Amino acid sequence: MKTAALMLLLSAANLVSSQQLNTKAAKDSTLAQTAKLLGMFSGTWSITEVYDPSDSMPQGGTGSGQEIWRAGPGERSVIEEYRSRLRPASVLDGGKKNLPDSA
């Protein structure tokens, strides 16, 4: 009976240990992938846009602005900030609704 209990305890300890190694490997993989993305995109980028005519913009339009790419908390994610000023006058800021141009 003691041998069976000892074997069960050792098996459980081995299982927990292997799960911790898998978690560490996953974290290292996340850091590596984030570092790779930041190596390509990190910084401030100028953008230009051309919009085809549509119901909301019958004559189409153009836009210009910037994107900022940076590391998120713990360097485990990538954050993109997007700002654009459209012509005809309106502002597009991330996922927010178009607002009248105040400038």
C-alpha cells in the first residue's frame, strides 16, 4: 500500500513539474514572438490613406496621420495607437466614430 501511494505521489509531482515547464516554454515563446513583432514595427509610422467614394463620402477622400507601435505590459503584447485626419474634414481615432474637425 505504501508503495502504491508513493508511486501515485511521484506521478503527481512529475505531472505538475512538466506542466510548469510547458507554461515557462509558452511564456518564453510569447516573449520571443512579441520581441520579433516589435523589432519589425516598433516606433512611429507616418500613414496616408485614399478612400473610394461611398454613401458617407460621395466624393471619396484622403487621410494622413500616424501609427505608434510599442510594447504592452510585461512586454507580452504589442499596442498600436492609430490617429488619422481625413479630408473632407473629420477625425478618425482608433475605433471611435468620425467627429467634426475642430481645427
